[in-house]
Amino acid sequence: MAWRRRFTEHPASVDETYGEHLRVALHFSGQLAVASAAAAVHALAPWLCTRSASTKVAQLNVEMTSGARAPKPAAGNVTGSPPPLAEAS
């Protein structure tokens, strides 16, 4: 049971399942790799990628802190589609 908690405790603290957290973390990892590559290019050729890395990091900061990390469907709505509109009586 302790091993299972290692994989679920932190994701639960940010209101995600293990799978959702894995997807989000891999997304951020890939985007940080892109920013890292841009920074490396800039280090070698300062006239290139002058704002690429800082722009990407700023975008990731907004994404992570805005609460938009892993959108979830509404309760009972497994498709992620908006719920049907109620008919007027």
C-alpha cells in the first residue's frame, strides 16, 4: 500500500489522477526541453532565439499557475462535451 501512495499522493494534492499528472508532467518536460534547446542555440549564437526560452518559460508559468493544467469533464459527463441545455418550460 505504501508504494501505491507514492504514485498517488502528490497527484491527488493537485487534484489529478496518476495518469493525468503523468500527461501534464510530460507536457511540461517536453516544453522545457524546447526552451532549453532555444537557450543553447542562443548561447552559441546570441543573435538567434533572443526571446524564445524566456517566452516559453513565461507561457508555462501561466499554464501551471492558472489552474488549467488538466481540464476535467464535468461530473457525470465522461465525454468532455458541454452538458445539454435545459429546455424552457
